[in-house]
Amino acid sequence: MALAKQSLAHIAEWKRLCSNPALTVKYWEIIADNLHDAGWSLGWISAIDREGRTIWIVDAHRDDGKRFIVHTDEKLSAFVELEREVLTVTFYLEFIHADSCLD
């Protein structure tokens, strides 16, 4: 539960920063660089949905078969959500692996 509240607070802070276009570019690039440095291949594209709204689709994948795809209405929000998912799952898998090594 605490992780969910922390994630929501983290996303709210990122969305607040989205109001400044200069910061928006900077932060999504930092997230992309960090994920790339951690071994993830990234791709992103914007598209128009049926209602005429722009959506962003961001994909991260690795050679080990892990893959994440998110879509949102803002580019930065897509990268923040992708980063959250990657970090949460990676942490969980490392925790399980460490726990199984102790048995």
C-alpha cells in the first residue's frame, strides 16, 4: 500500500512538472537514458485515437524476454509509467531471486 501511495505521489510530481515544456523534454530524456543504461531497448511513437486525441506509446524490452508497453495522453507520463513498471517488476523479481537463494 505504501508503494502505491509513493508511486501516485511520484506521478503527481512528474505531471506537475509537465506544465513546463522545457522540463518535459529534459525529464523524459533522462528516464530514457537511465532505462537504456540499465540494458533496456526503447521505442516510442505518437498516434491519434478514434476520438482524435494524441496518445503516446512507449515500449521497453530486453534480450531476456522482459517487455513493457504503456500508452498515455502525454509523452512524459508514458515514460514515468514505463519507468515505474520496469523498476517495480525488476525489484520484485530480484527480491524473489534473492529469497529463493536463501532457502
